[in-house]
Amino acid sequence: IVNENVYHLSTQHYSCLLRINGLGLVEYLHFGAPVKTGDAESFACRPGLGWGASVLLEEKDTASCADVLALQWSGSGRGDYRETPIELERNGKASPTDFTYRSYEIFEGIAPMTSGLPQAKDALQSLVITMEHPGGLRLKLYYTLFDDVITRRAVLENNTDAPIVLHKLMSLCVDIPGGFEMTTFDGSWIAEMRPHKVNVGPGRIVHDSTTGFSSNRHQPGFLLSRPDTNEEHGDAYGFNLIYS
């Protein structure tokens, strides 16, 4: 459902609410239990007196600090200090990555990948949000809905004659407020999928494998859950890397 500047991706099991704000940024409003499209404003960041040591994108708008907004894509060069999902350089120099909204498309079923890699079947719909960089780069964020799952991938297009060097491009950037525990699944031969929990707090948690692929040693999937969550009740979010 697209309602003005709000995108509501939903099935009977979940809702994902996105909003394009006046700065051209894609705000992440909600992902979890089903809600209504009209609830979008209730989840949005409220303007206030401003935040200390913040960079405002518009001088008179105290809510125009990218660093405090929950975003679906983060970029460097506009006062956003979370770790950026993209790093690139032009002419031997690091380039700002301040992409802003341009357009959207909706597909029935799955949006095919140009690489020809196998894709999951029985998708309901796909949403493609296109963002642009003043330097001629275009970023496409693909969301595909299944009954119980949303998949996300990012595609970067260079529409200029000048080459770029791409150091990092992540498939997902998401902000989820609140306190969580992170559960990973690691192990060894005939002892696979041993759960390990760690509290998510300030700083960085790296979840990776030096083998270059998933195996009995390490699985790329992980869970974020509230401390009181168990198999009977509570909030839990699951993430898994399909293709690298």
C-alpha cells in the first residue's frame, strides 16, 4: 500500500512501515506485528528543541538531523554518524554517499535479479525504491514480500562515464529501537547450530566467518530478541544472508 509518502508492506503476519520525509530520506517507522497505514505518524520521530552536537540538514528544522532518524539507508557526508552501508571512492578520494529518494516501482511477484542467480518462489509483491546521488549514482532498494519474510537487496548503478571504486555495499541497513540480545549459531562437525547469546549495547558486534562460506562452524543467520523473549512470547527478529 502506498499512501502519499508512506509505504506499508504487509501480510497477515507482519507490517513494515516506511516513510519518505521532506529531506528525501527513507525513514524506517515500524517492523513487527501488523499495524494500520494510518499509524505511520505515530511511529515517526517527533521534532523538538534539537539535539546537542547535531548537524541539521535544514537550519530552521530542529528535526532535520539524519543521525537521530531511524533510516532504511544511511550515508556519509550529511551528519549521519552510524556506520554507513556503502563506501566508495572517485578519482582516488572517498566520496560522500548522501543518497536521496527519487521514485518507486511495484512488481507482482519477485523482481528478477540481472545476475540470473536462483531466487525464491511464491513471492507476493516487490517494492523498488530508487535513490539518487548528485554525482550521478543511482541506488535501488528491493523489498520482496513473502507470507512470513521480507527480503531486501541493494543495487548500485553508475550512470556516469567516470569509474568508481566500490569498497562496501551492504544489502540491509535497519534501526530497531530498544534493548536486545543477539543470538548466533556456531559450532563444529556433528555439533552444529549451538546458540550463543550476547547483549547488544554501545559499540560494534562483528558476526562473520573467515572461511568465506557458511558451514558447521558458523551460520550467517542471527536473532535479535528482547531479554524476556522465549518460544512462547516476546519480540524476536530473524535475519539471514542469502547471497553475498
